[in-house]
Amino acid sequence: MTVMKKLSRSEMAQRVADDILEGYYVNLGIGVPTLVANYLGDKEVFLHSENGVLGMGPSPAPGEEDDDLINAGKQHVTLLPGGAYFHHADSFSMMRGGHIDIAVLGAFQVSVNGDLANWHTGAEGSIPAVGGAMDLATGARQVFVMMDHLTKTGESKLVPQCTYPLTGIGCVTRIYTDLAILDVTAQGLKVREIVADISFEDLQALSGVPLIR
């Protein structure tokens, strides 16, 4: 049985970083999206965290962590020259005021029309974790989603309609998975690129929703 070659999470982060333009203000959501910071290279990109940090750099080297410098996910980060700390109320004002060019978020589900569900599965006993996701989903100019294409049980995370509690309605701009990169359009999900070693027909069969070439 042939094992499908798909992108690692680090490779997904590299693909997202490639599409972030110089001078953008970007929020990296909790979890996998934080990896994007390590692949921006010399681009002048202003990384924002909702706990009140602007101008973050890549992850610190082992042993160089500063316990006073963390992101919203309580991960250690670095601060580039010119970076700043400020009150989280000011940070949320940036998010709600349309000052974030791109929010990169994880997701449990994304619908064909760009609805996002990423804070709660609705399962009994699960811990909801909305954080600032709703503010980012509605306030950022673009929302990029990073997620595995399939759940651990092999079900598509691309769905006709979200069955989990919504984070935002029609807010997702682009989806990066370990199998493909897709744009949310008025006509549906358009495949920009297939990044795994599969055909369009294979991707369509795995996705469970109509895709556009």
C-alpha cells in the first residue's frame, strides 16, 4: 500500500509565509499557525499577538527563552528591534478596527462559503478556547486557515456547512492544508495548488465538497 506524501506542519507554515507580503501586519493564531514566524526570513512583517505584543520574531533558541515574553498561546517568542508591549485592550482595538492585514488561524471545520469553526467541537467535556479568534475572524482583512485536510478518523474538514459552533461567517479567504491550497470564492472552493502527491480527482474524493480547478 502506497503511503500518501503530504506536507508536514513546518512545510505548511513555509507555504503560508511565502504568501505574506512585506509590510503586512499579521496575527498568528494559537497552535500550528505560530510556526509561520520561523519562515518569514528577512521580510519586514509585523507580527501581532492579542495579549499585547507587536513586532515578534522567530521562536527563541533553546536556553534563550524569556518568561516575560510570550504570545497569546503562552509560548516563548522573541521581539525584533522596534517591537512593543501594550495593554491587551489596545491590542483588541487593533483587531476590531481592521488594522490586521492577515490572521492565520487553525480550524476544526471550514465550509464551502468560508464559515469558520475553530473554538469548540461541542463535544461533552471538551474545553472551549475561543480567545480572540472571533475578533480576528471578523476584524482581519484576510483570514488564512491552516489545518490538516482530514480528521484523525479520515473525515474531511472541508464541509458543506459547519456542524460545530461558528467562530465567523464567510470570513475565510484561503485554506492551507497538508494536501492543497484553496481559495474561498463566490463559486466555491478553488484549488490553487495540490501540494500532496495526488491527482485532482483523488483530492476531490477526499474532500467531500465540490472543488473548482
